[in-house]
Amino acid sequence: MNLIFFFDRLDSDQHARRTVQKNLRIVDPDYYRFETHVLFDDAFEDDEHGNRVPNRYVKQLVAAVNVAGAYENLFQMF
């Protein structure tokens, strides 16, 4: 969960820096482009109808990202 918070904070920081550069036309020498990828081996499995669906690990990650995002938004309110 801490790693997801870390990624969210980096994403928020990048967004703020990009917005300042774009809207205020200020060059930020520390601007960076943040991108991350999560790789899964065997991320899909067959369901009872033979369709390929995400496995439980992918579903856990998506749920954790949603929870972390909700907490991050809650903390930003204070």
C-alpha cells in the first residue's frame, strides 16, 4: 500500500509541475515525466465460460489502487 501512495504522490507532483508550466508559462528545471508499468506473469485465467478474465492478483492490485486513491484524496482534504 505504501508503494501505491508513493506512486500517487509522484503523479500528483508531476501534474502540479506540468500545470504550472502550461498555465503560468514558467519553466520548471526539475520537471520530470513519471510513468510506471506493472507487469504480471499469467495475469489472466479462463472463467467457467472459457472467457479470459483477470486473475485474483490483478483484481487485488486494482482494489488496492482504488483504496489508496480514496485515502489519498481524504488526506488531501485536511
